[in-house]
Amino acid sequence: MEIKTIRLDRSRLSSEYIASRQNFKQIVSCCEAPSISPFKSPLFFGAMGLSSLTLAMMLSINDRMVSDEKNMENRGIEMH
């Protein structure tokens, strides 16, 4: 638990002091967006291609396993 102190006898801050402490240009310059969009980079398309191929292979393997189980039921072999 954090203990907070409240100073009742503190003098009010002037508008000039508050304005001098606000440096928005520095904050914006630190937080600028990258010049290249991540969706346009080759690395993004490589990762998306690899994940798409992996998904297609997994769905294909799953489909084969389901069809094999159905074929075994037709042969009279019970699978557990």
C-alpha cells in the first residue's frame, strides 16, 4: 500500500511555471511512428506466409485423421 502525503501549506503553481514544464514537442518526437508500416515489410509477409502454410498443413492432417477414423468404423474395427 502506497502512502501519499498531502501538503496543505504548499503555494499555488503559477501559469508560467506550468507552461514552462510542458514540453510537448519532446514527447511527440520520442513517440513518432515508424517510417515503414509493419504491414508493408517483407518480414511481415514471410511470417504470414509461414503461418498460413502451417495452418493449411494442420487442417489437412486433421482431415485425413478424421477420414481414417470413419473408414475404420466401416471395417468393423473399433477405435478407442
